[in-house]
Amino acid sequence: MKRGLQMEDLVDRIIECDFEHISFKEFPLNEKFGLIVWKSNIKYEFLLNLKENSQNLICIGSGALNPPDLETFKQKPRFNRHSWKFSQSTLFYNDPTRYLNDSILGGWCIGESDNWYLEEIKKIIVKITEYLKIKNENILFYGSSLGGFNSIQLGTLIRNSKVLADVPQLTLENANYVRYIMPKLFPDLTNEEIKDRFDYRLNILDLIKREKYIPNTILIFDAGEVDIKEHYIHFFSQLNDLTEAENSNRIKIIINPINEHHFMSMEETLTVIQQACDNDLMCFGDEIHLSKLYSTLKEHEMTIEAKNQEIQNLKDTHQNEIDAKNQEIENLKNQKNAEIANLKAKNSELEQKFNEISNSTIWRLTKPLRKLLNLLKNK
């Protein structure tokens, strides 16, 4: 996606209307277009690409900005993954929460005290799908991290839809950044008041309890320490609250054994989405080992093992070379030490003989003669 562009820079056609007149507009097929919907004086921005032969609609939300991109996207929409080649119809939604303060990297569609933006987005999506005659069971909410959090919320609000959430955040109560933006969104409320009034906006399980509905969901978790501490432990500790739900949907949890907050690749994601659309979502979960995600993961593991073995072989080879060189040096050192010891022994022997000669009677008697010889030699 081009960075920091207005919607007119992304698509050739933009449809703008208020909420009540969505069904009066004619949406084009097989081309990407923009949709601006005004509701309660808030501008909600969407990118859509409706495929003529697709009964499935994939809804994708925006993730958080990286700090360097904050200035670039100030008061501008962001549509993550809109350049991907989906075979299904797609709807990308922007989060207007970012527009409330230019320092907000991501707003989780939290909105304002009297206006939960995500619920308004849900109403707009329902209006669009009813107009297009798309059934709820053919709607798939997909997102990762922040987008995964909003996808689960929307799947809870729009019953019988499906959710695929990749390394999603599950509760915002323990996230440091959320504590930073709360005063900007609710300047007149304390943290306790925010939690009491808006817990359903900040915690997946609180929304499920409020709606008494379990979304038809697959969650892909990573094994990173931060996500486990901030999101997963809290989620698992309150799973007994799901017994209050009025439906029998199940949340399928898949552990992707990587120690980092890392999303699936485009290829993996498109394959998983296609399988989720083609099959029952829970059945897809039962056959996850056949999916591209885990075959790719296995390939990565085998590649890593091969690389580790290659490194170990190189280490072993170099170690053998080092050991041989060390042995060669040690042998040379021992040889030189033996030569030095031999020279010392010979020197000691010579010194002993010299002392014996120096102390002999002949040596003392011939001393004057030796002096005379040296004198004659010098002349």
C-alpha cells in the first residue's frame, strides 16, 4: 500500500453517503472502490472489492501503526493487506479512533464515551451484506494482532459469522500502550470508570459475556512470552465464563510454536482463508495439520534443523582443525623445550669442565705463558 495517501489516491471510484442511504447506492463488481459512510457525524472509510462469482466476504481491519509512520498517516485511512490477491469478495475497514488524536498508533475501534466505533462499523457491514444478500455464515472476519482483536469482536456481534484471528490480542487491560491512550479517548474518566463502563470494548471475554454468544472462531496463538503474559493467561483464566453463553459454538485454539509475535505470511493466510471458506471452520481446525500453515511451519523446522546440523558440522570440522593445530603446536613446543633442556645440560656440562680446568694446577702454572702468548698474538 502506498503510504499516507488519501482514499482517492488508492482507487478510481469512491461512493459517499450517509448510513441510511447505503442500500440506495449501486456498488460496482470486480473492481476495487472506496466507500465513505457518514454516521453520527463520524466518517467511516472502507475499501471493497466485490467479486461477481463469490458468495464469501472477507472483512479485514487495520492494525496499529509503527511509530515512524505516525506522521505519514495523520488523519488518513489505512487498509492493511488491501494489495493482496483474494479470490473472495473483500471489505477493508479503517479505524476512525486514530483521528481523535494524532499521537494514537492504534485505537482498536474503541471510539468515544457515547459512540463505540466498532459497533457502528458492525452496523454498516450488516447494512452492506443485507443489501448484497450475503449470508452471515459466509462472512469471515480476519485480522492479526490488533486486527485479530477487532475481528473476534465483530464475529461476536454478527452472529453465525466466522473469525480467523492470527496472534490476536485478547484483553487490553494489561497493554501499556492502551493505558497511554485511554486519557486521550476518555479525558473525563478514571481508569476504574473506564473499565466499569467499557470493559466489553477492552476484553474479548467481557464482550462474549455481554452478548451471551460464543463466536465461531479459530485463534492462532504464538508462544511468545509477552503475548502469553499480557493476553493468553488472562484469557484462559476466565474461560469458565463462557458457560453463560446461549449458543454452542466453540473457539478452536491452535498453538503456532514460535517465540515471537509473528503473523502468517500472505501465502499461508490466503490458503487458510480459502480452506475456512470452503469448509466448516471447525472441521478446518481439525485438519489443521494438512494446511499450508503447518506444512510450511514443518518445512521451516526442517530447514532450521538442517542449517543447525550444517553449522554443527562446520564447527566439528573447524574444531578438528583447531585441535590438530593445537596438537602440532604442543608437539613443537615439547620438541623445542627438549632442545632447550638438552642445550642447558650441555652448557652445564661445559661449565663444570671449565671449572674443573680452572681449578687445576696445570691451568694455574700456565697462566703467565698464556698471557705472553696473547701479548705476542696482539703484536
